[in-house]
Amino acid sequence: MSVRLIESTPSAYGYPLLIKNLLKTPRVYSPDREIIFQDKSRYDYRTLYRRICRLAHVLDRAGVKQGETVAVMEYDSHRYLESFFAIPMMGSVIHTVNIRRSPESLVYTLNHAESAVIIANIEFLALLESIQDRLTHLKKIILIDGEAETATTSLEVVGTYEDLLADSPADFRFEDFSEDAVAATFYAVGSGRAPKGVCFSHRQLVMHTYSILACLCAYRFQPMADSGDVYMPLTPMFHVNAWGLVHLFTHLGAKQVYPGRSDPETILDLVQAEGVTFSHCDPSLIHTLINCPRIKEVDLSGWKVIVGGAPLSPDLCRSALELGINICSVYGMAETGPMLTAAALKPHMADWSLARQADVRTRTGLPAPLVHLEVVDVLGDPLPHDGKSIGEVVVRAPWLTRGYTGNPEESEKLWRGGWLHTGDIGYIDEEEYLHLTDRTEDAIKTGGEWIPSMELEDIICEHEAVGEAAVTRVPDEKYGEKPLALVVLKPGFEGKVDEETIRRFCKEYVRKGVLPKHGVPERIAIVDAIPRTSVGKISRRQLRQQNKPFDLNREPGSSD
Amino acid sequence: MSVRLIESTPSAYGYPLLIKNLLKTPRVYSPDREIIFQDKSRYDYRTLYRRICRLAHVLDRAGVKQGETVAVMEYDSHRYLESFFAIPMMGSVIHTVNIRRSPESLVYTLNHAESAVIIANIEFLALLESIQDRLTHLKKIILIDGEAETATTSLEVVGTYEDLLADSPADFRFEDFSEDAVAATFYAVGSGRAPKGVCFSHRQLVMHTYSILACLCAYRFQPMADSGDVYMPLTPMFHVNAWGLVHLFTHLGAKQVYPGRSDPETILDLVQAEGVTFSHCDPSLIHTLINCPRIKEVDLSGWKVIVGGAPLSPDLCRSALELGINICSVYGMAETGPMLTAAALKPHMADWSLARQADVRTRTGLPAPLVHLEVVDVLGDPLPHDGKSIGEVVVRAPWLTRGYTGNPEESEKLWRGGWLHTGDIGYIDEEEYLHLTDRTEDAIKTGGEWIPSMELEDIICEHEAVGEAAVTRVPDEKYGEKPLALVVLKPGFEGKVDEETIRRFCKEYVRKGVLPKHGVPERIAIVDAIPRTSVGKISRRQLRQQNKPFDLNREPGSSD
């Protein structure tokens, strides 16, 4: 037998999960709350809805059809917010363009996404003019600001955003369609390879909204959010659906503040003037703000900030906590829409010292509701949540990209075995927090186990003679891969310490149970210097490329 | 053109919205929280999951297949909670049996639902024995308690619940299947007609859970809920999926307290002993508790109670508020799974006087997130939210029943025009709160407008000569229906006031704009008494039946 499917009478309404349904509740609950753009614009949720309707009319008149792509090149603004809703609500696809990438990348992604219309801030006009001959699908431009330029540009400009809206009716009939319709697309930036397109459907955006709503509003974790918050994004909105927080805070009917292109002082001014209580940004912005002299004059004790995009260091976290900022790190990626985990503080940790809190708040985090997250061994089997078993992080959730646009091979690789492979290496502790230790591309998969290269480097550096160490991998017939260590000795130790000493030293850690048996490097090369990137990090790519011809059957030292 | 559907690489995991996914988060966030049954049992969420697995094994061994129905006849208990999850998680359907109905109703619903196995409290054994010959699909019984009786009953008893669980493995592989699989079924009781079966799919239960999560946790309304609450149901769990609150509080990983079959004193003891903070019940239970002497000894100031099933009177609401109970009414019905609205207090009302709060908290309420609720005229067009335009309440939401099982005619009637017709009459005020005034079957549809009979009765009773009034409807060729009023005069007015006086009095209200023109009764009959039900309410059914032969072409007074 099999399950009994629900029967539907012909007239029953199926209620597809479309993002237009997120707009109903704020207009009922808090129609008067404001949406603010810098010191330039301020309106309520009733007006937001009318402006979304007007924008849909503008796009409709510009010839945008269902299934077509409309790109947006803009700073964080109320117009971006309106585009987040109007474009998908009419059945079209919003392409949130990374405006910080090279013209090459811009040409590639606009063409690959088949973007037919671009809503572009006037500041990108010259750039667009310079690449227009290479844009294969572009038909029309809607300019944000720049009334004067519409007449003179060689691009086909429909008009300026505000003029066009003013000319359009304030009501639009948003039809129903499949909840599996693509709502949004953008590009994940790979290391040197072509950007990879990801897509998210209406259903996925709605489910993502509801999961982060639960995560932030229902579990008494810190930081928390609710409809009384004042939201201001501090990551570019093109960055992974604005982390889903624009959908969330709009559904909550919260007051929203859009900073546009701002410097740290303006950001702090807006936080103070509008009473901002919830933001998201990367660690470098927190660093910049903390080092901004103005910060002394602003009371930040009501400000909740979630930080992602790069690891948040305990030091930086503690500095923010000392300023009263309720901060924690979150984890996700382009492919995951993005939210997977939040390093939220559990209720019983609320009275811990700031240092101890910083240790929790900088972890990778607890999985959001409905996220099924595991750390798996090389066979794909889940590892225990014991704070030490290291494996690849794999996930399932209702909103993960179903593949890369037009790239079946990479799509299948991403989803091998029915789990999305994050490419991150880490472990889950006994309190269920995920800790990342490495990227899979930097870890060594040997004898069925993952050896994080950074962990092995730390061990080797414990030896009194070692100044620096870098670990990479080499192929191994029996074990798949084996670690290779490059070691720079401290001054005075040259010639006194050999490869075998270091290897014996590593074996001590195997005995202590810290390092798996296969983690002892088969080959250790004493070298003069380790390749580093421009910002001083070990260049793992260069290491791997350099060591490709390294052959374990050759004698040590003959590799380069 | 049409929308672009999301493409899925073959290995991508689709993540059906199955209720098993609600169980993941509590085990990660709060595995140690407790689930308590009276003073008899107490275990944590880890154990809950293991017991759900064990129950699935028990049912599997009893031959329950996917798509088959398992009925539950039980008081509110941890076993009912376990059944809420285990039965649908294995792909079967839980039939939550109304244990308060007649044996006839029991036979009808068990057969109609094709219930193959019943999990029954020992207290229902004799009843089941008495009807077993008429149960067409029943194969086996699992008894809750009653070890001694398993040997002597004529029913085929597999064993007792706890013995069977103890004998079963603590791990079960819950397979994926369609989110549109039926998870739960039960019967809506109509007035005198056969009960009508409604069904809810996994997807519907998950979406209902998420909407009430948002409604109760995210909008700063009063009362609010979160994972720190201690939940205790005070309605029977067979009552419309336990209002979805069992799913919600389980997903939140909240502490849960199940009272079993309890008297008011035991309920108050449990509230105090376990620190219960969130319950739901009907108004009569609140009335009973408030009048229980023990209530003076219990601090109820942390207790949030949502009340439904019947209107909550402002007096009762105020009494509860004075005891510190954070109370509000909610609205829904069997067909709506059930939650549609909550008469939650908006943040700006928090410091209002209790009397003024009671006025808000006893309204029908604000629509929950994702609920699209309108009041429509007889043509189905939405009426303005102006606090006076009265029409039928129609709704759309992602979790409404798609029809009545095996009853295509009633199903289409329920869903005519693509909206679920609640059969309730009311209006929406300018703050978006719904107010119910009547049932459609009691209102008069005349000249394209709804006239609530209760409202017209109130107007007639304003006349100094009128002791009582009852309004019903009679067919009218031109206007569809017309109101008919029965009037009992006050002592001393007999013979002094005639039909025309009352009619003139009503016309005054038309002039004032309170009553629509067609609301003036065509016929008013002065009578000696008005038919009432056993509890003193006007018997509208009897009124309609009595007045069927009432013919407008006959002279007044000749009708009976």
C-alpha cells in the first residue's frame, strides 16, 4: 500500500506559497509602520504595496513577461525592497547583480541570466554603456535617479524610476501561478572559475522566511527579533537574497531603514536617529564601525547584529559585546539561500561572562528550524555529535538551490547522495553547535577520514623548531590522499631538525588520540618559505598547484 | 509566456513538508525539556522521539499499512501526543475520535473513516464491545491501561500500550512520501445531519504550525508564546487537531503537561505545580475555573489562555483578566484546521484598562499570518473594512480542508467560488479585527444584503412595549428572503401595540442608517412565547421549521 493523497474538490483553493502572500499580514497588522531611505524618503506599508503595484505596471508596460529576468543594480534602498517583491510577484525573475565585480563578470552574469531589463542606479550608467554591445539579452533600462541622463545615453532608457512610478496605477492584479516558479537568481563566485547561477522559487523564499522567523522569534535565543524591531541591512542586498531578512522583516511589518551607499558615520547616525535594532553585516564592517570615533557617541545597547560571510573572531565579538551590541555569527552560502545556522546564545548562557559568550557567539551555530544538518565521513555516513568527529557538512532544507543554472555536472556534484555538500569541514559539539574547521578543498581525505589541514599545521607548529607549516594533499593509491607538509624552521634550527623528527612528533598526537593515524604526513619538506596570498594567508591553491607533480614514489626533496 | 519553473538536478532533495520534520528542532534545541502526564509520567524529548519510534513499530507489527487509518480514543495524554506524530509519520492517518458523541456517531465515523486499528483508553472498552459487530473495518485494538482486560474482552486486543512499547525497538526508519499525504482526519458535527469528515495533509499541518508560530511568537501581540512556555491543553485533543498547538509546542521544544481526565481542582494544581503558562479551552471551562474556590490559592498571573469554540463574553474575559490571566478569544472551525483569527491585543493597547482590553480580546480577531480573510456580500464581492459592512466570512489559507470526505456536493458548496465559506456573518473593523454577528443560516439575505437576525432583534427590543423578539426569514420572490419577526409584548401592552407600530419603529433605524431598507420586517407577529432551546437560547431551527408554511400572501395572523 502507499500513502493516501488528499483529495481536493474542484473549487478548493490550493494556496500556492507565493511571496505576495508575505505582504498581506503587514498591511493588516501594522499598515502605518515606516520604510525609510536615508533622509530622503519615508512612507508606510500601504504606500509600499501601492509602489510595488506601480512598479509592476512599469515593468509590464516595458514589456517584461512572466519567466523573463529583470536585473537590479542598486545600493540598499527602498527601491531594491520594492523590486524584491514586484518582480517575482508578476511571475518574472529578479536577478540581484553583484555590483562590486568586474565588467567581465557583469557581462557574463547578465547574459547567462538572460536579463532583459535592468533597473540600475545612475551610478552604473557609464559602466553599462561600456559593455552594452556585449549584452546579448538586454532590451531596456530603468534608471534610478539621473533624470538628465535619460536623454543623452546610448542605452535604451524607459525613464527614471520615480517618474515611471508616478505615471502608473496604484493597483495591480498579481495572478496566482505555481509556487515552484523561479523568483530570484544570482551568481555564486567560485575561485577563478566562471560564476555559477543559483535559483530560488517562491516556495523556497517563503519557507526560508518562516524558518528564520522561527529561529529568531520563537526560541528565546539571543539575539531575537520580532515585529517591533527596526531593521537596517548592512550587507549589499544582492548578497544572497539579502540573507532573507528583507522578506522576514517585511512579513513582520517591522520598521525598515535603508542606508543606501553609506560611510560608517552615516550608518551610526541612522542607527541612532531611527532607533535601528536589527542589522546584518560581515565582520569587516563591525571592525570598521568599532574603530570609528563616532561610535563613542552612540548608544548601541539595543542593537542586534548577525554577522556572516567570514568567521567572526572572539576578540571582535567581545569588543562588540562590550559596546552593548547583541551579536552572533550566522552561516550559510549562496547555494543555501542562505541561512543554515546561527550561533545564537541559549537561554541558560545569558548570564555568562562576555568572554564565555563570545566563545559561543562565534561558533558556526545551531541549525535553523527545518534545517537537517549533518557532518559526514567520506562514505557519507553521519558522524557523532561529540565535539571531535570531523567530516564534511551536508544539509537538507526546504529552500536550498536545486542545482546550478545550466550546469548539470556541478549540480549533481553539489547534490551527490541527496544531500547538499557545503564543501565545509567541521564537527558538531554535544550542545549541537556546528564548528567549521576547513574547506573540503583544503582538507585531506585519507583512509576514510577528513584531516583538516589547519589542524595538522597547528600540531606541527607546536614543535619548538618549527616557524611555519603548511599542509596540502597528494594523491595516494591506497588511501586516496595523504597529507604533505611544508615546514619552515626557526632560525638556528636549520640542519638540526629533519623530516623524521617532525613525523615522530606528529605520531605523539596520534597516540594522544588527537590526530588520526593517517594524519601523520607521509612526506615533510623543509623549505625556505611558504606561498602566501596578498593578505598573508597561506595560498592553498598555489600549494596544491605547486605540489601536483609531487610523487610519493620519488625521494623526498626531489619534488620541486 | 508563462513562469519559469525551478529545475532540479536528479539528486537534489525536494524536502517534502512532513510533520516528522517538526521533531528535528526540539531534539537539537532542548532535548532535556520534559513532557509530563499528570503525576504519573515525566520524560524528555529524546525519550519522546524514542517512544514515537516504538509506537510506529507496534503499529507496523499490528499490520498497519501506509494509507490506513488508526483511530485514537483517549483523554489528553502523552500517548495522544505520541499518536499525533507516530501514526502520520509512518504514512498512516490518525483519526481523532470525538469520545463525547453517541455510540451511533461513533459507529458512523469509525466506519466512514475506515479505521482499522483503534488505540483506546480502557474506559472505552465496554463501549467498543457493545458496537463491535457494527464496525466494518476494525481489525485490532491497542489498549491504554487495562492489562487485566486484554485476556477477557471479546475484541481482538494486541496488548496494552506500555507493554507493546517496551517490547519494541527505539529506532524507526520514517520514510519520505508526498507532503500531500493525508495525516489526520476527524468529523465535523453538523446540526442533525451526518457528521462530515475533514482531512488534513502533512503539508497543511506544517503550514498551520508555522502560521500560528508566527502569530503567537513574532508580532508582540498579547498573549504571546515561545519555547520557554509550559503548555497544557484544556480542550480535548480530538478537537480539531488540538488546535494545532500540540504541533506548535512540540516544534518549539516547550515543556508540555497533559492533564488526562481532570476536574477543575486538578487542573489548577497542575498549573501551579508545573508552572503552566499556555493553555487553550472553551469559555465554559474558564467559567468553571473562575468559580472554583481553589482559584484563590493559585497565582495565575503568568498564565496565557486562548479561548475558542464559543463566544467569550466581555464579563468573563474581564474576570479572567482580573485574576491575571492573559486571555483572548480565537476563531476557527473543523474545516479550517482550525486557526483563522486571534483577538490578540496590539502593542499600543497594552496599557488600556481591563474593560477596554476585554472589548478587544473578545472580538473574533485578527487573521493569522498567511490567512486571507474577507467579508463578502451576496455576490461574493469583498466589503470594506469599515466596522459596519456585514457579509459572510470567507477564507483562504494553506491548511484548509479541501472538501468533505466522500461528499462532493457539500465539498463544492463549502468551496464555491474558490473561497471557503465559513457560514458565519460579520464585519471587519478599521483596525482589521473581525467581529462575528451571526451564522449565515440565521441571517436574512435580502436585496443583496445580509441582515443579521440578532441585530434586528436588538433593535425591536429597544421599543418600550417589546419584551422579547425573535427574527427569522421567509422566502420572497423579489428579494430572495425577507425578515419575519415574532414579538412578545411586555405585560400591560397587550392589545395596545400593533404590528405597524413596530414596523414604524424599525423604519426609524433605516433613517438613522443603522438598518438597511430591506431589513424592516414585512411581517411581524405578536405571539405569546418564543421557542427556546434547553439552555434558553432562541431556537432558530424550530423558528425556521415553524414558519416554513408562513406565506406572505396570506393575512397576518393566519400563519399558525
